Amino acid sequence: MDERAALRLLDADLPGAGDDAAIVDGLVVTTDMLHEATDFPAGTTRYTAGWRSVGASLSDVAAMGATATCAVAVYAAVELDETELSDFVQGARDVCEAVSAEYVGGDLDTHDEFTTASTAIGRTDDPVLRSGAQPGDLLCVTGELGRSAAAVRLFEAGEVERANDLFCFTPRVETGVALRDSATAMMDSSDGLARSVHQLAEASDCGFELDWDALPVHDVVSEVATDDADRRTLSTYFGEDFELVFTIPEDDLDTARAAASVQITVVGRATEGSDIIADGESVPDRGYTHGDD
Amino acid sequence: MDERAALRLLDADLPGAGDDAAIVDGLVVTTDMLHEATDFPAGTTRYTAGWRSVGASLSDVAAMGATATCAVAVYAAVELDETELSDFVQGARDVCEAVSAEYVGGDLDTHDEFTTASTAIGRTDDPVLRSGAQPGDLLCVTGELGRSAAAVRLFEAGEVERANDLFCFTPRVETGVALRDSATAMMDSSDGLARSVHQLAEASDCGFELDWDALPVHDVVSEVATDDADRRTLSTYFGEDFELVFTIPEDDLDTARAAASVQITVVGRATEGSDIIADGESVPDRGYTHGDD
């Protein structure tokens, strides 16, 4: 059973589960485990690990259009080194501060492999789900894609400082809140844009037409990509970018752009049916799946 | 650096951290990581693991005198087996149901070692901290001690069914809520009674006199203990029992007992100074510490 099949099982009849975060009683709650082998390339500082672990959960809060209240994290390492732990906590605190949330501590554990588990909590009485896209809505993304994929390449190349900088993304909480009255469906791009669009399509029972050339690709991607196909893989399939992917009625776009604190790019449109098409070709449902590693 | 030193570092200047759960904005939040090597003896079913992981976090909510709202859990295993995952989720759901909370899903991961990370959220506007004990207050515990320690012995002896039953404890949420107006300090006994009392003493700036003979020890402890010293270790130092340890003014005891849904036993009294004494001898600050494993 791969992770997606297992997630479906996990969510089968849980009320409030199955979106980026669970919804319960005016709260949104989301939890993520990250670990060294799959999530922290050699060279990732503990500061970056703290930022990124907690940031991944805060991104899920953002994807619900919720304000971020607080986060906790478990830090599990082979040894509990004081400097490493302090750095981790500082990264966790800083990413919380970046979205006006409070980092309120967590748990510690010793473990064979450096592992983190973070949980973020947000508030909203009217969450934006994945399921509201209507044919004709514009498909948009915030910021730029490919940032994390490019960072992994930089880690491999030994450009550790730049890679760490790129790994410390700002969760789009402020923008998520700004979009909550106009976005019809929303999620984050943690599994890659391609998979995100497939997930929006499935939840909203629609299709999408994408324009590859419209994708806002981070400058570093061109620098590290070997060719156009590689550039596509890094920007579209790798994921872990934690941008918002959302749909919005065309008439609301200008207002949304004015309200959002980051760049919003139109990358396609929701359609009738269930096909996901870009430039006349089917877009594979391929992306980041832990179970496939 | 052992786990306790690291926890102090983690909590050094975090507002709302350092008690059984963090407090933020009317919520209490707590997270715990458990893993096979230290927390799930051979024979522990996935149902029990789900119950116990989420239960450990709900116990921290109980220790704040809060109602339990919801819980999430990360399930990380070597392989994602459908039956095992279903069993885990059922255990998690059942322990939530036992305390009127909602289990709202979580995350999945593949990992070298079976590992869980659970987070529970509760609500209270007036949390019971560890820091309010006054000299003269009675020291009390709920339920019976030694249950988990005895279960570990039963796992070792191959009595897996009884051991799993003992491992599935009921978090004392209902009792915690019943005690919140009268308890002056409260925590759970997850690190063992001895360590809990030391922690209450440190937070409340007081000492304690305990009466060993008054301790409510679970029947199974006598069955598995090799002698009196072993019995003491299992009931007092092993921990992981998830009972409430609290202080209360003597005049409020009868009312508290009437309100609580479980047995409450007086095991000592808060004193001036900082000594922890039982039957005239100093009680060592010894208990369950992951970092010591």
C-alpha cells in the first residue's frame, strides 16, 4: 500500500479530515513528520529543519484560509546536542513569527534518525476546502515554483548556504486569509503542482487546462536544471514548495491580487469533465509520495 | 545532554510551555513521540499503539484540567500495511471517544522503526498548573499505579492479551475537569510518581512528605514483582501510568472525591522547604527519561 492509498484509508470516515488540515470546532489542525533520509539533505542546518518542519504544517493552515494560532514540534535526534536543539527551536520560532503564530514547544526523543513531527493549529469559521472549484474558475498559484527542488540540487552541489536560504520558505498564511472570501478551492503545493491540480480536480469533480508557459518558475531552477524536461520536473512535479494553489472566479482576480501580499499567477482554468490537460497533452498525476521512495 | 536538560532548554523562554501542555489563547496543546524500541514492547498491537499514543497526549490535556477537543497522530512504519493502519486508527479513535474528543486524522510516513507522534488539543480558560501547591495541601493520585510497568512484564512473559488490555488506559480528562476548581497543582504521572512529585515540588517551590503504604498499587504489580523493592520500582519509578498527581486543600477533598469519576487516594502532603521525604527517607528523583535509555 503506498502513502496515498493509506491516506485514503486513514480519512475514510473521519469527519473533518482529508483536506490540507482537519477541521474541528472552529479550529484547523494539521500534523507532519519529516526525517533526514527523505526531507533533510546533507547540509540542512537544524535551524532550517526547525523552520521547514513547522513551516510545512503552517502551510497547511494557510491552505485552509485560516489564521495561524500556534505550533508544536517533536525533535528526535540520535543525540540531544544543545546547539543543534537551540538552532532547531530558533528556526521553529522564526517561522511562527513570520506568520504571527506562537511556537509553544514540544517533545524530545532520541531516535536512530533525525526526525521531526510538527503540528500547527489555526482558526477559521469558514475554511476554504479543495472541493469548491467550478468550471470556468481561474487556476492560480502564489509565489514561484521549484524553489525546494532547486535547493536540493544546490545541497548536492555543496552550495549549502544558498540551499538553506531557499529551504526556509514563508508559509502563505497572510495570503490564504486574504483569499478566503474569493478562492473557491485551495490547497498547498507540497506534493508538486501537478499532483495538487489532480487533487483539486478530484475533490471538486472538475478538470483543468494548464498553460505550461504561464508557470511562475523560480530563477534558480533554470540555473540548476540540465534541460527543459528537467526544468519541468523541478518546477511541476518535485513539490515541497508550499505555495498555494487555488481557484477563483475571474471577476475576483483583481481584488484578490490587491489583497494578497505575494505575486499571484494565473496558470490555467477549471473545466467540465475530469481531464487535466496542458498544451494539449495529459498531465500525469505524478509527484512527491513518501511511500514510493 | 539528557532529555530533562534539553526540555529545560526547549522551554527556557517560551511563554505557555513547560507544563504538561502549552497554553495559548484558551487552548492547551501537547505533542508526544513514541517509538517501538522504547514504548511498544514486542506483542503490542497496533490498536494498542494507537490508543496509547493518542492517550498519552490526552493525558496531558487532562493534567491541565481542560476538556479534550481533538487529536491527530502521525503513523510511521517500515511498511504501510492496511490492517495494521486500520487497527491503529481504531485505537486512536476509541481513546478519543473515551474522553469525548474527536480523532481527526494525521500524517503517514515510512520509517526504519515504527514511530508515532500524537498531538492533542484541549480547551480551558483556567488551566491547572504544576506551580500552585501550598504547604499543607494534600497530595493525591487518581486510579492505581504500576499498571504499565506490570504490563511490560506481562509482555515479556508472553501474556500479550492481558498486557495489551493494561496498556490501554483511560486518560483522566473527566476527572481533571472535575478537579479544576479545587486542585492547586496538577500533572500526570507519565514519568513515574516519584519524578512527578519532584516536578510538582520544583514548580511549586515546596517539599512533600509521602506515605509509601498509602500508594494505590495495581493488583497486577504484586503478581509480577519479584520482591518488595521491585514492587516499589514498578509502582513508583517506572511511570507511564498516566494517572493524575495533584494537590488539594484538605477541606476540598470530599467534594473532589464526589465529583471525580475514579478513585482518589491521598498519598502525602505538601510541606515547607524542598525535601521529598517518604517514611523518613529521601525519595530519589528517578524515573522514566528517554535520554537515559
